[in-house]
Amino acid sequence: LTTRSLSLSLSLSSSLLPLLFFISSFFPYSPGTNMKQPPTIVKQSAKEYIVDPRDNIIIECEAKGNPVPTFSWRRNGKFFNAEKDPRVSMRKRSGTLEISFRSGGKPEDYEGEYQCFAMNDFGIAISNKILLRVSKSPLWPKEVLEPLMVSEGSPLVLVCNPPPGLPPPTTFWMNSAMMPIIQDKRVSMGLNGDLYFSNVLASDANTDYSCNARFLFTHTIQQKNPFTLKVLTKEPYNNTLSSLNDTDPYVGESHTQTTPTFLSPSGTSSSKMALRGEELLLECIAAGVPTPGIKWFKKGGDLPEKKVKFESFNKTLRIVSVSEEDSGEYVCMASNKIGSIRHTVSVQIKAAPYWLQKPTNLVLAPNENGQLVCLASGNPKPSIQWLINGEPIESSLPNLSRKVVDDAIIFNSVQIGSSAVYQCNASNEHGYLLANAFVNMAPRLLGPRNQLIKVIEQSRAMLDCPFFGSPVPEVFKNGLGIAPDNVKYRLHNNGTLEIKHARSEDHGTYTFVANNILGQAEEQIRLEVKEPTRIVRAPEHLSVNRGNTAHFDCKIKHDPTLPIIVTWLKNDKPLHFGWIKFKKDENSLSIPNVNSDDEGTYMCMVKTELDQDFASARLTVLDRPDPPEDLELSDPAARSVRLTWVPGNDNNSPVRRMTRLIIPYEENRWRPGEWQNLSSYTGDQNSVNLLLSPFVNYQFRVIAINSVGPSRPSGPSSRYQTSGAPPDVIPQGLKGWGTKKTNMEITWQVLSLSLGGKNYVSY
């Protein structure tokens, strides 16, 4: 961006700006009106602007400011009078140009470099230079292409050389049947659009080759006259040969194998320059028989894995968004079984200017100090030029309160008339940056207008009112002044009013007023103090029998003006109430027919836009115990055996001393196949000695009982056979008498044995 191109042919001279500002200061705006400020560019077309020749041309330039800015344009460094051109119009309250061709005219006549100027009483802002160009889709030059004669195994390059469109076209290769040319390790298109053959096969003569150019804006495809390829072979073409691996088709002794050579780039070394943030494309295409493979390296370091892409069968190395550390020497190696060669590309990364710190708008009061800073980097280092209202700062009127120091403008004790728009231009040979920043003298409140702030009672309220260009604003509540006392109210130096413990009487509208000798600005903030949200009856821990209903309370008290959202969570995950399992009303949650899957921690969470509260409780589901396991028999005796088992899960209701265990048995003598209760025991045991009858084959089960009920019977134990044993008692009721002289008849009561509450005859 040159000094010459920024000279401004305007009827408003920059020397009149201080006078206009001084006049406007006699008419200060009333409180509540918009602040006066210089123009600011808010929208503009791209620096490189290509348009479709079939459309109207629209060059954008939008700016804001108070008063509303007016606009003018320069084209190729000269004033552009849009009003005198019937095809050109400017939108109302905007600088955007519209150029119509309904009544004739050529878009090419309007190509050039445009720059927009937005101005009001306080300064002039300028846009970037907009280079307008019309898209072009030229035809291929007429040419007659003679058939190409190539020996089998030789390398070949078919040159595309597309017409220079705007923007440049994309290219691709097809045959006369409009079928794409199949590309592989041996045959591929280079970055320049040429078609490269590492070696030619006899089968390559079976088609013709045409380069096609696709133009983006016009959506057209231009086709070059086709190349006809004839391949000279030592042997007649054999279809069998074409079916071989095309990466190594020369397997017969009649085909000469050759070491690799480079088709692109030529020689052993080359150089490449790329700009920071852009893509770096490196290409190596080699000839040879068999077809060479390509590998890439970087000298003195590794390839940046996250940014590297290998394309076109490893012939192209793409690095996205390059930076300075991507500089260095890149090596491509082409090799086949005959040999290898290398090519070194020295890559240098340059950089168009990029911002480190853009100048920002500055609002100052009289006698205040400040600075505009413009920091940019690039390679080579950008030069910095300052302009004021579009003019080089060196040619502006002297101002003792302003001094350019390196990359900054320092303001000391500014005076009335210092309002202006400053431009920073950072440029080097690869591009430029342009930023506008205004210096304004009027007081200004920077917060959003008509804020509404809501806080919870007894919490701290912070009413933010950022300001520029005045002492700390004064604060009024409902029209009455507030005296900050650092106890209830504290007014910070940044304009924030702090209310340390907000109460209901602090409701109201707070007005912030900023004053200096040039004017006054005010802003209103509405404060609403709300009751806190609380859970007044929280859920309690529950233990519920399986199959029953669990009920959690959650009664809430909240500010009626704040909508609430009540959420129930289980184990920190939200519950879904679309399923019939969970039911909730305003103050509770019910879970019918609970089972073990319902166990967990349930949380009631209530939330408003300002605060939240939560409470949780644990649900424990009680169930009958699981059956005992791993029954074992030990310590066998004639009338006893020891039964041992592993207790099952008690399912949250322990089998304790007050509850019991039942041991059923089944025997094969008196009631085989039927399970009968042998005995019961206290629930804190897992091993008992069982009293049995002799001469009986037994098996046993165990049933555990807790407060909910009995478990299912355990699996049966192994069988146990008791042996014979003498009785423990003598028979009773013994009687004897003789019925004859030669005999005696003896009688007694039948001997019985008590076993588990049942009497069984043993003898």
C-alpha cells in the first residue's frame, strides 16, 4: 500500500476536522443518546476479488459511526465518480457499489484496484485495496499434434499447458471416449498438469490422450487436441504382457532395465519458497525400468507427521499450513532394483505480514495519555507506516501531543481536536495488512444498553459499567444518588458497582453517568433480587423389600418469578420418565415394584437461571437370601455326619442368629423321593452335626431364612449311607410267662427312634 495511492481527493480537508469537532462540541447530546464516534469499517470485499462475468459486480464497503458516515471511492489511485456512471450505484447509508450490465457494457472495463473511504465529522476510515478482476475461460490455442513415436520402455511426458484462466483451471486427462486415463505408480499427472510416463508399454498405444481444463466460474470444460501415441516394440504386442503387474512389466530378457532418472524436477537439487500458513507441495517423478518407487526424507530432522500427506503414489509431498520450522532440505529418493537417485529441495518459508497486536480504538479525555500499538511480523520483517484519516501521518498538521515511536503512536495530554481515525499499514514483498483505529475524545460507556441483572438474595451483585474518557461515573438509584461507603456499596475504578449482600430493597434501576467537558453519557442497569432456591424436605435413605414401592420426597421452595427445572438422577445419571418404571410429581419420586437393579443413590436437583440446590439418598433393596452353595459331608459316623456349606448372598438382609436355617433331607428307606425337614439351626452357622438313623441312605439340602423370607433350597449334597449300630435304649414292658411246661413266651414294647420330630422303627 503506497503513499501515493493513499492521497485523498476529497472536498473535506483533514485540516478542517479539528474545527468541525470543535463546532460539534457546542451541541452536546443529551443523556441516553448514541455517543459520537469516528467511522469504523465493518465489512469489505476480499483483497483479491474475482467476479463472474455473467453477474452484476458488487464491491462491499460497510461502516458504522456517529454521525452516519458518507462514502467515496478511488479506482487505480484516482477519485472514482460513481454518480457520473449510469451503470454504477451506491447503496443508501452504505458504501457498497453495484455495477449493472443490463443496458450493456463489459465487466472487463471495470477491472482495477478499488479503495473505499468512510468519513464523518470525526475522521476518515479506509478499506483494504480491493483488486477486482473478471473471471476468464480462454480456449486452447489451435494446434495440430503429430503422432508421437516412442520406444517401449522409454519415458514420456505429454505436455498439457492449459490456457491461463482466471482463476487457473483444474486439469485432468481423458481419452477420446471421454474415459479417464487410469493413473498409477507408472503413469500419473504432475502438479503442472502434464502426464508423465515413467516407462512406456506397448499397451499405452491403445488410446489417445487429451488434456482437459475445467474453469470454476463459467462451469465449462475446454479440451485440448488429443495426442496419438505409437509405441515401437522389439516384439509384437502381446496381451499376456499387459496382464502383468504394470509396476514391473519388464520381466523378460528382451526388455532393457534402466536405473532411475528424474523427469521432474531435473537435476540433483532445486529450491522452493512457500508462505507461512499456505500449503507446500513438493514433487518428484522418476523414469526407469522397472518403475521406480519414491520415498521422502528431511535432512536433520523428521517429516512433520501431523501435517504431511503423501499423494499421487508418493510422488507428491503435501505439508499443510507451513510455518518457519518447516524450512530445510527435503530429499526424495527414486529407486528400483537397478539403482537409486536422490533430489534435494531446499525449502524456504517466507511470511506475508501477520498481526501480533492490532491497534484498537482509543477514547481519551482532555489531558489524558494513551497509545496506539501496531505490531506485525513476517519474513522479511514488515515495514510499518502510519496514516491519519487516510493521509500519511508525515504530511498531516503538526500535533505536539502526538509522537510516532517505533511501532506505536504515543499521545500525551491530548487536547480538543485530537479525534481522528488512524491507519496502520504493515507491508513486505509478500503482502500487506491495514487496520483502522480511532482516537475519540468524548466520554463513552462501553457496556451493553439497558442491562437486566438478576441475583440471589444475600449474594454479591456486580453491576459492570466499563467506560472511557471520563472520571469514574456517578451512580444513581431510582433517581437518587448513591454514596459508596465500602460497606454496602463499593464503586470500583473500572466503573463496576459492587453490592456486597443484595437484599430485596436493593431492587431498582441504577443509572451510571459519565461526564467530561465535552459531553455526558449515561447507561441504565436494572437489578432484581430473587429468593434463593432450597430443598426444604429432602429425600431420606430407604431400605425396601423387593416388589414394594420406594418413595423419595423432594419439596422445594423458590422465587415464584424464576422458572425451575427439577431433575432426578440415579448414580449421577439423569432418569428418563418416558418409561413407566419411574413416576414423579411436584414434590416426590416413586419407584414401584423395586428390584436389585433399582439400588443406588438418587439425587433431586432443582435449578433456576441463578442458583441450584440438590439432595440425595440411598435406596437399598431387601430380598430373600440366595441359596447356600458347595454342600460338603464330613466326619462320618454310624448315626451322624457333619454338613458344611458356603452361605449365599444375603441380599442386604443378613441371616442372623434371630433368623434360622432349615436342613431338609431325603432318605431311601421309609419315604424315598420325599424331602422332609430334619432340623433347624441359628442363622450364624455354616456347619452342623446331623443325628441320623442307621442303615439309611441320605442326601441333604440347606434353606436360609432372613427377614424377607426363605431362600430357594440349595443343590443337594452327595449321598451318605449310615451303617448298623446297637440301640441306645433297652426295650420296655418286658413280660414273660409259660403256656406249657416246656416253653416260655416273652413280649415287649416295640423299640422306636425319634429322628427330627418323626418316629421311625429301627428294629
